[in-house]
Amino acid sequence: MTTSLSQRLEKIARDYVPIAITVFFTILSATPLYLPGYGMIAANLALMAIYYWAVYRPDLLSPLAAFCIGMIYDFLVGTPPGINALVFLLVRALVSRRGGALQGKPFITLWLGFVGVSLSASLATWVISVIWHLTFLNPLPIVFQAGLTIGVFPFVCWLLVWTQHKTLSV
Amino acid sequence: MARKLNFRTGSSISRFAAPIKLLAHRFIFLFLILTAIGTMLLARADSIAVEKASVIVTDLFSPLLGFFSRPAATINGAVQKFEDLVRLHSENERLKAENRRLKDWQMVARDLASQNRSLRSLMAFTADPKSRQISARVVGDSGGAFVRSAIINAGTRDGIEKGQAVITGDGLAGRIIAVGLQSARILLVTDINSRVPVLVETSRDRAILAGNNSGQPKLAFLPVIAAVKEGDRVVTSGHGGVFPPGLPVGTILNAGDGTVRIAPFAQLDRLEFVRVLSYEKIVPPPTTGSRILSKRNVSPP
């Protein structure tokens, strides 16, 4: 049985869905909501997508893709370039290694896993930022950001599950 | 024979390629980590390459940011309209009172302006260079906990240049730190890397407004004997030639406990529209030493 050109193109397009969704979330993370103070505690939607795809389809989100998305995030948000590239790369590597343990488990397990990842990523971002700026930075905004990111995760996760079912479950 | 040779070549290539591929997979992770750290170090050293990459990416994504920020801007506009409707009556009364007060001020201002004109002509006074204003919409917010910056939808094609001052209707917001063709990044006065030369309007004491990532930047290098008090207005001093002098910045919050903080006039945490000042910078005259040297070059002994 041979596959037609259109089928092959469709397969390639489907394979890029995780990267496209993660880039889309990265853009949304930098989009202003014009709410007072929201900018500094905006939920890190890109991190949620990186975590989700690292658990379920790490084959479709390579380390290079995680690195590039992190760089885009840094450039759009204005953080020192490289910080989120490094954090996303580490998250992708650690989660994909242990992702099998989270697959097929109840949602609460996936969420708890994300709580650990989000807090660790926030701590890493804070430590790197302090070293980069060579000054002490108030960690409170990133604690709020982590809290908001964890709180929003179930809604974003539902959207990601829906996307995966619609595009990748063939 | 040829087929056999091809087959042998193919198998030997795959035999060599497999471990190389494995090795590449193992080391790509390490390579990317080192690249990320290297980029951070280059950014710390203000590398032009990193800045250019940032400008290209921001330029590329700014139309998308503009598109996605539209619904939020529309909702924000609707909420503000509703708020305006709710306080229509009280706002009208306040504006009427303000109008009466401003009419008195207008008379005083007209009188002072004519006096000023005649005095300036008597003294051959050189006026400050005029500034042109470019309006832009904020399309990218700082989603970082340790950054206070924003992206606007105007760039070099609109006349934006690096270093220009950015204001809102209320006061100074920041300055342009990176410019692309159709987008630019503003470093807000509250960012930890922001330094703006200012002066206290009443006492004329000079200081540097230093951002600290909070909503209340502090005044650094303020003279110890400075007679400043809570509520004093702070404006740009124009020193350094980056910002035009006299731009309203904020009011002094507390001046008693050693650290003087100010409350910016501009609402920096919900910026939507800003104006970029295209300001003709003042070029300092050559120093005495360089003048002597240039004279020597022109007319050697």
C-alpha cells in the first residue's frame, strides 16, 4: 500500500502540531491583557505545552524545538536571552525521561507532576536571573507567576488533550 | 559487481553513520545547553548579534502579537467606557470645576508666554530643540517576573530610533532600547536596568531615577542636603541629552527614611497607547583638549 503525496504532507503537518501549538502559546504568553500588574505574573503557557508534549509526544518536540521556543519566549517577553531556552530544554529532557510514568495516570498525577516542574522551573529562572543581573531580585512575582501557571494548567491541559485527539490520534 | 560494491558501500556508510548519529543525539543536548549559557553571557556583554536576533524575532512576531492583543484591547476599551458611563455625572462636575481653574491659568500662561518671548528676544536665548511625537500601540507585554518592558507596533519605518523617550498622556514611561522595522521595545522606568537623569521641580535638586522592578522606582544620587518633601514633582533634567528636559515623571512618595521613592505619573502596569518623542539630541561641544589638538592639526607649526 502506497501513501499519496497529500497523505504524506498531512502526516508532516500533523507532526508539527505540538511545535505550532507551543509557539502559539508562547505568543499568547507575551500578549498584553491590559490588566494592572498582569504582565509580571502572566501565566507561562509555553511551559505547560512543553511539559504536556514532553509527557505524551516527546518524539514530536525535539530538544532543538524546545530550545528554539525558549529563545522565542525570551525575545518576546524581554527576559535575558537564553534563560527560558535553558529552562525549557531541561524541562523537556527531565520530563521526557520520566514521561512514561505519567502516561495513562489520572489527571491529578499529571497536575502534581506539573506543580513540581513549574516550581523547579521558577526556582531555576530566579537563580539564573539573580546571577545574570548580579543583584538580589524579589522572588515574589515569580512565586505568583508559578501559582497562576499551576492554577491555569487544567484548562490549558484540556485544550491540549483536545488538540492531540483531533490532530494526532489517527 | 557494481551492485555488490554499491551494497557494500551502503552498508559500510550505515555502519559508520549509526554510531555518529547516536553520538550526535547524545551531544546535541549538551551543545544546546552550552549555546543557551553562551547566549546569556553574550547578552550580558551587550552583544550586537544577540540584540539583532532579538529585533528580528520581535519584528517577525509583532503582527501576530498585534492581532492577538486586539480582543483584549477591545474588552479593555468596553470596560473603560462602562466605567466612564457610571461616573459620568461626577466626572462632569469635576471637569467643569477644572475648566474654571484652567481658564484662570490660561490667562496667567498667556501673560507669561508674551513676557517670556520678549525676554528671550532681549537675551538671544537658544530654545530647547523641538520634539516630534509618534503614537504607537503596546502589542507585547513583559511576561517576565524580573523584566519591565513592552513591545510597540512602530519601528524604524515610523521614525523610531534607539534611545528615544516614551511617554503616555500622564508622564514618562521609559525609553526605546531596541528597534526593528515595524516594532520596538520599551524599557520602562521601573525596570531594574533603567536609569533616568531627573530633577525635583521645586528644589531643582538633581538625581538619577533608578528602577528596581517595583512600581515605585527610587531616586539615587540625590544630594544629602536636598530639601525634598512628599508630593514634590519629579521631571526629567535633560542631562545626557537622551530625554528632553521637563517631562513629568512622578511625585515623591516618602523622603524621610533615607530611600526616596517616587510614584510614576504614567500607569505603567496597563499601558495601551504611548507616544515616542523624536527628540533632536544636543551634541556637546568639543572639549578644550580636542579643540587644541584639532587647531594643531589645522595649522601645524
